Amino acid sequence: MKDRAHIKLSLRVLLAYILPAFVIALPTIPVYIHLPALYGIKFGLGLATVGFVLLAARIFDTVSDPIVGILSDRLNFHGAHRKPWIALGSIIAAAGLLKVLNPPPVIDSSYLLCWSIVLYTGWTLVAVPYLTWGAELSGDYNERARITSWREGSALIGILFTGAISAIAPSLGWDQQEALIKISWFAIGLGAFSIPIMLWTVPDKSKKRVASPRLKTTVYISNLKTIFYNKPFLLLLSAWFINGLANGIPAALFLIYLEHGLGANHEIRPLFILIYFLSAVTAIPMWIYLSRIFGKHRAWCWAMILASAAFITVPIIPPESFKLFATICIITGMALGADLALPPAIQADVVDYDRWRFNEERAGVQFAIWGMSTKLSLAIAVGLALPGLEALGFNPKDPTTDGVNYLVAIYSLAPVLIKISAVVLIWRFPINKKKHGIITQSLKRSHLKHKIKRENAS
């Protein structure tokens, strides 16, 4: 069998793996951008209430990530470690998505909380094994960047598709909620087609694991404790969490800013979302090229600096300056392409470091904690931004000048301060291409040594 450290995926396998990323990403805009305004303003629950509910749901969701990671690492079904969880999670997520985006006429905060938890649980069962699986398909430094960039590019195309549907919805006579319902049904239908193809086509390259009849609490705690001994993982995780917080704040306030800060009507707003994510898709090849020159972590740093430079100009943009704001969407969208493509590829390298340093297979656990960090950062962002904005006196039904100024400041300036701290953390990240090559060679020698030992013993 070809050495895993030098595997390059065939186009057929790569396409089968990345197509579900398109499906998974379709509800991203409805859930992360439209949901706060939809439930907080249109359904009348209030911004603070929705912020606290989504914070609670996402914090609950974070608990499931390491559990799913450990289960997918240690348990197998007929030799499959990642596939069964993805199959189960896709069914649960489909039910939650329909309920969240298609609520009954009369709802309260408990409805949003319960079905958000169902949706996030399904997403966890899909996302944690899916990301881990991608890291296991190849051990090559550059091939991993290729896999993650194709996967995240596919996801961004899915987001673009959603943005395009939202943009043309008024011309089709659909209101916002009707467009979101149609998107959810399309995602479910395409998922029923693409996920089985992936499960049938893409091989599981993970190492063999010993399956315990039951998962002991001591084993669970032991796996979580290992993160405190893996300094590169802690460093990357901290930077990823901080940058996620910086991205989550403007995501939660995006539609509110467009309406009350920029003065964009409901027909123009979806165009900015489309521009933003289109820029992210087109910029991914550029970041992959730059990562080969400067290293993945340095390229990511420059992307965060670029986004900060764009965000800092938002407060001086006059209302209805749509062309100027479109330029900012292009720049920050380009930076998003790096956020999505490069850090998961760096994390895959950290998994190799963990395997080399501790001689354990914990890819699922580490990607679970990675996903947990992502969700926690988004939870804190929405839990702080929406109630904080309301506490400062912003009222979407009767906004004052001071309230709008607070909106603009939280939307644009807070992310800049947060992103710069992430740059400081990750600038001197210790694992580059050269050091990763040394790690993979050491793993290869260790694998060969154990193989010879097993053959001699037999």
C-alpha cells in the first residue's frame, strides 16, 4: 500500500469527499446570519433573548464534540470509524433544520432552544468525523492544504448558492423565511444524494483501533488532558478560538448593521453576502499559493491583518455608501478564504505531531475539541454581541444616533482588536513545512519498525 505520508487523492475520491461540504454549508447563512434577526426582530423574541438562547444551545452543543470525537476514534462498525456517525448525524440535522427554519405561527424561546440543540447535535455528528476523516486521507504537508482548500471551497460555493437564492428571492416573490425554507429542503434533498456517494467511495485511512465494549470516564478524561501537553495544539486552538470570536461578532450583527448602519434595503442586503463569500472562494487558490511560499501559519496571519485593515475603515463610511462597503466585503471575504482553508490544514499537521510525541491515535478527539472551540467562539460572540447591543440602548424598532454608533463600533472595531491578538499568538507557530517533514519521516520509521517487529513475531 502506498505510504500515507505521500498519498495524493484521485480526483474521483476528492470530489466524492468534498461534495457533502457543499451540502453542509447550505444552511450556514440561514442559521448563523439570518436566525438572530429572524427570531429576535421578526418573531418578536427580542435580541437579548435570542442571544442568550443561542448561547445556551451552542454551549450545550460544545459538550458533544469531544464525546463524538472519542467515540469515532475508539468504536467501529464493521471496520468503519467515521462513516456511521456521519450517516446518523445527517438525519438528525435534517430534522432540526426544518424545525428551526419553519417554525409554527406561535413560538417561544423554548422552541428555538430545543430545536437548535437538535440541529447542532446533528451537525456535530457529521462535522467532527468528517473533518477528522479529511486529515486522515493523506499525511503530506501540501496535499493536506489541497484537501482542506477543496473542501472549504466546496463549502463556500454552497454558501454562495444560498446567498444567490437570497438575492433573487424578492424578484421571485419570496419573503426571507420562504427562501430559507426552500434552501433547507434543497440541502436535505442533495444531502440524501451526496452523502451516500461519499460513504461508498471514500476509503477510511485511519489506523486500526481497539474498540472497548464501553467508554470509561477515566479514558474520556485522559484524552482531554492530553491537550495540555501538546503545546502546538494549544497555541493553534487559542488563535483559532480568538479569530472565531472576531468573525462571530460581525456575523451576528451583519444584517442589523446593513439595515441600520449602512441603510441598505432588503433587496440590496443579500448582494453583500454574495460578494463576501464569492471573494472568499476566488481567493482560496491565492492563499494556497502563498502558504507554499511563506508557510500556512504566516499566510493565515497576513489574511487576518488584511481583514483588520478593512474593518477599521467601516466607522468612517457614510450611510448608503454601498460601493465602498462592497469593497470592504471583497477584502474581508478574501481573508475568510484563508480562515477556512489554512487553519484546518495546520491542525492536521498538529495531529501528526501528537501521534509522534505521544504515540497515540487521537485525531478524532483533537478535531472534536477544534469543533468545540469553533462553536464556543460563535456562541460567545452572539451571546455578547446581541445582549450587549441591547444593553447599550440600541432598539431596532426605534434606533437612536448613539445606538447606531454603538452598533457600528461593536460590528467593526471589536473584531479588529481581537484578530490582532490572534496574529500575535500564531505568528511564530513552531510547525512549518520543514519540521513537519521531520515528524512524518520519524513516524514512517516508527511504523516500519513496528511492522518488522510484528512480522518477526509471527
